[in-house]
Amino acid sequence: MMISDRGTLILSPSDVSASTACEFGWLRQADAKLGRVPRVRRSDAMQERLAKLGATHEKRVTDALRENAGTYETIGRPAYPVTEAKIAAAASNTRRHAHGGVDVISQAVLFDGQTYGIADFLIKQSDGSYSVWDAKLARSAKTSARLQLATYADLLDQAGIARHRTAGLFLGSGKSLEIELDDLLPEVRARLTAARQLMTKHVAQSEVVAWESGGLSICGKCEHCAVEIEANDDVLLVHNLRRRDREHLRASGITTVQELASSNSTVEGLKEERWRTLRAQAAIQTRQVVHPDGSVTVAYEVFDPTPILNLPSPEAGDIFFDFEGDTMFEGDDSDLGIEYLWGLLELDGTSTGSFTPLWADDRATERDALVTFFDHLSHRRIDHPDMHVYHYASYEISALRRLCQRHAVGAAELEGLVADGVFVDLNPVVTKSVRISQRSYSIKMLEPLYMSDEERDADGVTSAVASITGYADYCTARDSGDSTKALALQGQLIAYNRYDCLSTWRLRDWLLSVVSVNARAATLSDNP
């Protein structure tokens, strides 16, 4: 969105999806543009990388279209500072090229006086009409992308440019997808009208949008929601609480974590079991202690020891396994993503175990890692028939199935291991047995309970996002011939993965220990 020279509001196609996803966040963005609140500026390495990859993808599509088109013209974004007059001039240029029958118009500026957008490509069809196409790094057509295309199509209609009945996406997978517009256009026009009415009313009020504004939708995830959720101790801070739960709680007068934790009667619209679960989670979250140095003391309680008691007995041959993957990696095929690091930590009689990293730089070495992984498990099971492979969350098995399909190897071995119960996912064991005071049950949020003496290296890779961006930096250094930097980055990634495997081992042992302690406490209380 932008404010024109005349003080009028000009929306963009992205405003349609933004207002649909989160009306509060969208209006707070407008407040920042209007100078009512400071702009939220966050450095996001992952978003920066996605932007670079997206630009590379768009250039690849652009080069292919330019090579194959008979006539090709680029309009381009109006020069900064962008004014309504510059937009109108660029839109007039787009119309001139379209009416002249240019085969492909890239960076096509479209403007109807109220809505302004830049379509990646207008491609002339055999009947002389134009189809709007965008280059998207995604593998499928998200709702936001469909709405954006339909908004561009509506702008074509307003501009008097003959429009084709379909629009399309050049996906990051290398595939293209056509989208029918007939059903989307009425919807997007209605959403544009609603967004404009909402924004016009908000601008006229001259006040910052309030978190508790009645009737506004929230997503609960954007940076604007995150600030308000924290500041208001909103019940959305409770782990696994959904927005629908929030609606029922608020209707009953419960708006904060503390109020939910101290509630003493069921809530209309929530089953009693659901209310009790959320209340218990809220209650334990109020017990978490944050120290001045930023460290936390995490509270926990075992509410059902059965899942832990059902864990296999520890065996000398047990393995603790973790993947590091990059979903944006582009191989020599149309399939995106790579599992570039396979970490296997094995017990060897020491306190830290023996760690084996399997590294993959391309499809061939990824396949080698897959084959090596299954061969290693096969041989280890001969020596340790009762061994298990422990991991946290479902990603490892899903990734292995995807890899078996990609490389056409190992599928039978994998399903045999799964059927034999060799893989043990500790995530459902935790969530079905232990309640913790963290807002997330990711393994990193559990680590203060059992890894306080073995903290992560603060100077190395410390998060999944840092791991992905670190791998991208490693690839850049490797490809540019900077082997020293590449080896250093690789070492950091391997250290991060090793810690994840060690954390999985410590978690398994901690779970067994807390049940043992609780069982002993119960025995003592029964036999004073």
C-alpha cells in the first residue's frame, strides 16, 4: 500500500492476501507507513536467502522467455521516489505495448487509480489476449499467489487489455501451473472492496489500531501479532492453544495466561478434557523462571508415565540420529531440497559417544549417504539385534521415505525397520507424558531440563534457520574456491548436528530418569 500525492490510498495485490491473513497486522503496517508507530525492522537471514533465490529463479524464467519470445519488452518498477504520476506513466507504457501486440511484457505495471501492481510477465496467447504469469519459488500454488494473480487479472480488465481466462505460475520445481480465473475474480474483487473500506475507515480515525479492536481478524504469527501477544499475556502464548480455543476462552472472559491458569470452571464451546489440558499447560507456564542473564529454569511434571515406561530398554547398540536439510537446494533434477548432513551418535562407553557425520553436496553423495546409512544399520543390528534408532519428531522418517523414492533405493529396508520398531520417535513420548513450562516443545526448548552442563556453542550454529543459511554460505564458499572458509562452516554445521544427536540421547536418558524418580517417590509415599 502507499499514500498518493493527493493523500489517497493506493493498494497492491499483496494487500489482498495480507488483509485476508491478518487484518490487525495489515492495519498496523499502515500505521507504520503513516508514521503513527515505529516500523518493525527485523533482520531475517532466511528471508534474505529466499529473496535471493527468488530473484535467481525469476531471472532464469526471464532469460528463457526472452530467448523464445518474438518480441519482448520490460516496463520495470518506477524510479524512487515512487509517485502516482510515475506509476500512471509506467501503466500507460504497459498498455501501449499490449495494444501493440508484444509477445512478452515483463515487470508489467498495472494501475487503475486505486490499485497498483507489477506482474512478473504478461504473455500473449494465440487469440491475442494476455495471460498473467508470476515466478514463485514455492512448489505449489499458495492461496496468496492465486489471489495475487487474480488481482493482476482484474487490473488488466480495468486497463482495457484483452485478458486470457487463465493465469499461471512458474514454480521453483521447474514446473508451470495454470489457474482458472472465473471463480477467483469475483472473490478477489469483493476482497479488494472490503480491504479498501476497512483501510479507509482506519486512516480516517487517526488512531493506532488496538490489539483488542472488535471484529478484526488476527493470524497470531506475524511480527505485529507477536508483539501484542507478548505484551498482553495473551492466551495464545499457551503451547498448543489454537485461535478457535482463544475465541471460546475470550467469550468466557478469559484473555490472559494467568486467567486461564487460575480458571476453575469449564468453558462453553470447549470439551472439559480440552479445557483441563489447556489450563494445566497455562498453569505450568506461569511457573517458568527467567533469570536476569536470559537463562531459564524450566518447570515440568509427568502427568502420564506410561509412554515413558513403554520405551525400549537402553541397549549398547542404540543410535541417536538427526538430519540437517536445505529445502531450497536445487539439484540437477526438478526436485528441490537436499539432506546434506546425517548425524549418527553411537554409544561407545564414553559420556559423549562416537559421532559419525555423513555429508552430501549433491544428488550422488546424497544417494551414497542413504546407502551407507542402511548398510550401517544392517551391520549394527547383526551385532546388536535389540538396538534402536532414536530421533525427535517425524521429520527423519518422512525424509527417509522421500529419499528412498528420489533415489529408488532402500524403500523395502526402511519399511522393514519401521515395522520392526527400530525407529523410536521421542517427540510423542514427551508430549503424551510430560508437561513443561515452555511455549514450544521443540527439542531445543527441552534442553534446559537436561543439557545445562553441555550448552551449545554460542559462537557456532545455534538454530535450524542458522543451519540452513550456514549451509548456503558453505556452498558459496566451496563454489568460489574458498576452501578454508568452507571447511570452517562445515565444521560448525557438523558440531551443531552432533549436539542435536547428543541432546536426543540425553533426552532419552532424562525421560527414563524422571519416571524412575517419580516411581520411587510413589513407592516411598505408599510405604511410609
